[in-house]
Amino acid sequence: MADAASSSRRDRRRKRSRRHNPDGTMTLIEHIYEFRRRLGYALLAVVAGGIFGFIWFNTHLGPIPSLGHIVNQPYCAIPADRRLNGAQGCYLLQTVPFEALMIQLKVGVAAGAVLTSPLWLYQLWAFIAPGLYSKERKYALTFVGFASALFVAGAVLAYLLIPHALALLMGFGSDFFVTGLTADKYISFVLSLLVIFGVSFELPLLIVMLNFVGVLKYPQLKKWRRGIIFLLFVFAAFATPGSDPFSMLGLAGALTVLNEIAIQIARVHDRRKERAASESEWANVPDDQPAPFDYTPTKIDEEPAEKAGHGSTDDVT
């Protein structure tokens, strides 16, 4: 019984091995089992990261401040006279008994998912990769790397803009109001802004991907440049919570710069494709003439021309 189980596990490992199964051939049931296994590993990585983030929320890691301090820092950057009991310290309001626990859990899981993203993204990649060609795998890895870097860059920009956005929004009616933010509303505002900026930074990468697969060409992007910039500003106005000008202009300006970089990448890519096409031996063949290929069919029992004269050995490799 043990030998049968060991043999079954060995067969499953061989199915997942690139050396023994280079084309990733599996039955439908095997694909479902593989998806379940990869999903389980990804969830374990997220749970482990969430536990680490939950502990980090109240713990300083050497020179690295606690996660709670990092999240609370934009609020503390607001002048003390605009915060409720600002002279006594920088504190958020807890309105229900378990609010602090749920906030710590939410922020810990979010931070843990970001920190362990290489692990669960690898599980996703390991499930998809066997069905891709080597060139597709190369492009996919490149785009995943750039997507991760762009998401982090967007989140960092949002984090830097949050103090200015809060100071502006809390400045209205400062002669009559004092702001006491609840922890739930403040954390939701911060996390939503981080996610919105991170996801928005993926839009220029989408343009590059569509250009590489031949859907968008540089002349089209050049013609649509002004319209795209206008739509980016409209998108930033609707996407940023609170509609404060700092967040809107920061997001729109960054997306405009990234969009221009994407357009220039498309220009260089199209030029390279045109140069490679012009150097091809079929480049000067008119469109109304067939290419000079040999279209004569061969008989079933006839050897291909390239094997003629090489003997009748059967090459099984």
C-alpha cells in the first residue's frame, strides 16, 4: 500500500517536471488537482504573511518602525491644531470594541500579502507556465516583473501624497470644526488610495503589451495622445477618494509621464519590426504575387526532399 502511494506521488511529480513532461500534458482531473495544490500553497503564503504583518503592527523590527506607526504617520503629519486632542498625541478613534483588532488584522493581512507576493505569484506562474511557449514565458516573466515594480511605485507615490491630501481636506472649515478620524474610515481611505495608485500604474504597461502583440501601433497612439491624456485626467478625478487636487494631479501627472514612456517604447518596437521586415528576403515580393515557395505536394510514401540521398535509416530522435 505504501509502495503504491509512493509510486503515485512519484508519477505526479513526473507530471509536473519540465524534464519528464516538457509540454505540460495533463488530464482535466490532473489540472484540477494541480490548481488545488498551487492554490493551497498560495493561501499558506498569504496566511503566513498575514501572521507576520499582525505581529509587525505593534513591533519595531530594529531600525524599521512598526507597521502601525507607518500607517499612522500620514495622519500624524497633519498640524496638531487640526486634530482632535492633537496636543496630547496622535491617536485614531476606536468606536466599537473590536475595531482595533480588526484594523490590525486587515492591515497585517494586506502587508503580508504584499511581502509574500513573490511566493504566491510564483504558484500562479507555476500553474500557467507549462501551457506557454518559451518565448511567451520570457515575455510573461518580464511583464510580471515590471507590473510588480509599477504597483509598488504607485503605492509609494500615494503614501507620499496622503499627508497633503488630508491636510487640504481637513483645512476646510478649520475655524468651526476639529477632525477626529475613526480608525476604520482612515485605514480604508489609506488602503484604497494605495491600491488605486498601484493598479493605475499598470495602465501604461497594458499599452505596451497591446503594442507588442500587434493590437496598437505607434501611429495610432501618436494620433490619440491628446485624447489619452484627457482621459487620464478624468480617470484620476474619479478614481482618487475625496477628489482632492493633490491626489488627482499627482496620479494624473504620473500616468501622463508613464503613458508617454509607453508610447516611446511602442515607437522603438515598431521601428525594429519594420527594419526586420525590410531585411527579409520576401519583403520585395508584390502583394498580388505568391511567395516563391515550392507548393508541389509529396506522396505519402515519398521521402521529403531534404532527406533524399541520406539513406533509409529511421531516426527516432
